[in-house]
Amino acid sequence: MLPGAQHITNKPEKPEKSTAPDDGKGYASSEDSGKNPRNQENRKRRVLGAGTLTGDRVRNQAGDDLGKIEEIMIDLENGRVAYAVLSFGGFLGIGDKLFMVPWGAMKVDQTTHEFVLDARREQLEQAPGFDKNNWPDMADADYGREIHSHYGQQPYWEVTMVDFRDDTANRA
């Protein structure tokens, strides 16, 4: 496991004297309690297990409910989160339409345990969607560009990442 990473399960556990909400998701309280900053309960996490995020609600900045996260898709070749799959519409999970949402179009709100998508409800309703039994090819670059463009995002594969594992620049 990477330094600073923590495996978090969906099983509720009651930590002793925790300031984090007891939801079993392992989110930290965003409040600065003045305690030891290395204590995982007293700071926002930078690394979470994908399973702890699936099922989380999604809202927009106006507070409209936009659905929930069904899946988090990983680009294995690039080692990056590619998309979140959002379910939206329907009633009691029946008739929900699924949408690929670029990871960069959302932020995790650790205090409310939900995602905030920078999109209007109407924008999501007009987004390219798909049925749960007929998933698109998420590796199709043209389809990916269409999705990113819809949300005003640059495709993640066109954004340069710094690989901190390559320390050749620091060698003498």
C-alpha cells in the first residue's frame, strides 16, 4: 500500500472518539480539530478506495440531486481514473439511465459524503447516456472526447501528468 493511503471498507466500524461521521465509508471530518494532523480522523483524505465512493450521491452546485455513482472506471494503461458512471432518472432504481462523467468534472465533498458535479440538471439530461445492459466502449477516443466536451473538460489522456516515480532528473 502506498504511504499515506488507507484501505477503507464499507463495513461500519465505530472508532473511539472520532470526529468523522459514522457512516462506515471512512471519510474524515473536514473540521480542524487541532489534534495530531497525521491522525486520519482529523484531516481530509487524499486517497480513498474506489469501493468507498460507489453508491455516493451526486448533486450540482445548486444542490439538485443528480443521481449516484454506480462505478468508477480506471484507465489501466495510464493508471488514472477515467470516468465515473452516474445513474440518473428512473424511479427506485428502475429505468435509470447511465452516464459517463469525466472524473475532472466532479469534486468529492467529504463533509457531506457526496460528489458535486459542475453541471446543470438539464445538461445531464442532454448528455450522451446508455443503458445498464448496453455499455459503450469507454476506450473509444472519439466517444471520450464527446463526453469530455459535453462537460467542458479536456480529455484526461491529453493532460500531461508528472510521473514522480522517474527520479532521473534528481540524479547527478
